[in-house]
Amino acid sequence: MGKVLSILMGLILMALGVWGIIAWRADVVAFIKAAVVIMAVLIGLGIFVFGVSELRAGDEQPTVDAPAPPPEQPTVPSA
């Protein structure tokens, strides 16, 4: 019974959604346009910050440590 109710509720909500899109078409289009513009600004800001951080990371010269000296060989006492 629960599965049937969920299917019916899904169909009802889909029908209401389609009706809302048709009834308020101009508002829906304006909302989608606004969402696209805001997303473009946010994505552009993210790419800009990523590029600046990459430039800063590229300026730093990696430090090269001197190689470690070879381990000392044990000396054999001479007789």
C-alpha cells in the first residue's frame, strides 16, 4: 500500500509542478536566468581563486637539501 501511495503522490506532485511551470512561465524563466547568472559568477570566482593559488604555489622555489653523508665505516683496530 505504501508503494502505491508513493507512486500516486509522485504523480500528483509532478502534475502540480508541470502546471506551475506552465502557469508561471515568465517567473520560472526569470528564476532560471537568475540562477544561471549567479552560478556563472560563483564558478568564475572559484576558477579565479584557483588560478591565483596556483600562481602563488608556482612562485615558491623548492628547497633542495644537501645529500646525507655516507655512513661511517667501522674501523678495524690494527695489531
